[in-house]
Amino acid sequence: MALKGNLRDFSVTQLFNLISLARKTGTLTVEGPNEAAWVTFREGKLVYAQLGNEDGTLTGILTKAGRITLKQAQVIRTHAPDKGDKELGLLLINAGYLSQQDILTSIRQYVLDIVYQLFTWVDGFFRFDNDVLPPEDRIVVRMDMENIIIEGSRRMREWEQLQEEIPNLDMALKFVERPGTDIKNLNLNVKEWKVVSFINPKNSIRQIAKANKMNELEMRRVVFGLLQAGLVEIIRPEGMPLPAQAQKLPPVDPKQQSSLVNRLIDRIRTL
């Protein structure tokens, strides 16, 4: 009988701990609000992961890792449409395009990215099916769970902090006017430059993340860094209606506001 339940009752961290300690072999299915993920273990070790409809084939993984271009991936699929990942990996190695280490490193990082993302999932359902393994043609890796759980827990704490700082991804970003500052002279990393190129009051943070194929944690990290540097501010996107309660608030009388401020200053002086 499969182990199943709700993530609100049994967290991803607890699930991974249980599977690792019990040295289980099988596949954990996690269904979140927006997508599903599958994580496979062999004797408690992480070996494989797949997220939603992402291209988890070797060509898809190598493209995402920047090892091959989209055009090269299309050429490979055209010339070797019936080859599984293992055969394709051997072809790429024998042809001198990539080393075995290049391929294994890309696969490990792809799997880890999915697993670390799962640590931030707090809503949804899970199911563990014993002895269910990935397709035979997929290349699997074996990774101990101890350090992964430690790093995942650290990222969970970071996620919670970033959610407090940037709770709503449907807001937009706007450059802060700073005289003498030239954005071209700033030392930004690749992800930050990608985000910067889309900053516009018409684009929500969520839309920018989608355009750059970044998950919510990655996007919040970049936005938080730009906010801390004083380069951007969070604003309401153009065309977004005000909340109903805000629409009911009467306009502020400038004279009354000035009078109130002056009274507060006088009060503070007497303290």
C-alpha cells in the first residue's frame, strides 16, 4: 500500500528524512497547487527527479545547463530521434562534444534544482510508490540525502524570509531615480541583468520570472538584491485596480494633513 498524505501534515523535509532513514526504493509524487513533481530514490539515495511538463530528457537538461544550444538540441533530436538518453550520452561523449563529467554534473544540478524547489512547497498532496523507478533509458545519479536535507532546510528559511519581504509577485518594479547612477556600470550577475531588462511598470514580477524561466525563489532573491541596493522599488502595475477598501477611502485634505503634522511635531517637542 502506498504512503500518501497532505503536505500540511507531513512536510517535504520530513518525507525526505523518512525515505532516507528507511532506505526506501521508489518514487515520491508531490502534487502542488500549480504543478506536480516526481522524485525517485534507490535504497534511500536520490537518483532522479522530474518537474511538471519540463523537458527532462538529456537534451532538455543539457540545454537548460547551457551545455548545448537550442539549435544543437534540435539537430540532435532530428538525427537521433529514437535514441534514449544513455545511448545519446555515449554518442556525445564519443563524438567529443561533451565529457562524461559534463553530462553527470548537468543531470545532478537539474535533479537538485527540482528537489530544492520542493522544500518550499507547503500545500499539496504526496504519494510514495514502492519500487517505481524512472524509464530504463534515463541516466540516473546517486546522491546522499543528508547534505541535501540540510541545504534544503536552509533554503526553506530563506524562502520564508523572502516571502515576508516580497509577498506579492503580481506587483511590478520601477527603477529608482538616482542622479549620477548609470545602470550600465553596475556589477550585476546574469540573472540580475535578465530581470533588469524586463523592468517596466506594465510587467509584473511574476511575468518577468516566467519570461526568464525562473522559479519564485530565484526571482525573489534577485528582486530582494535589487531592492537592497536601492535600484528599484515595488509598485502597483499599470492598470491594476486598487483594492475595494482603498477605493472607499476619502482623499486627504493637504491643509488638514499639514496641520496634523505640525501638531505632532509640537507634541514631540514637549515630551
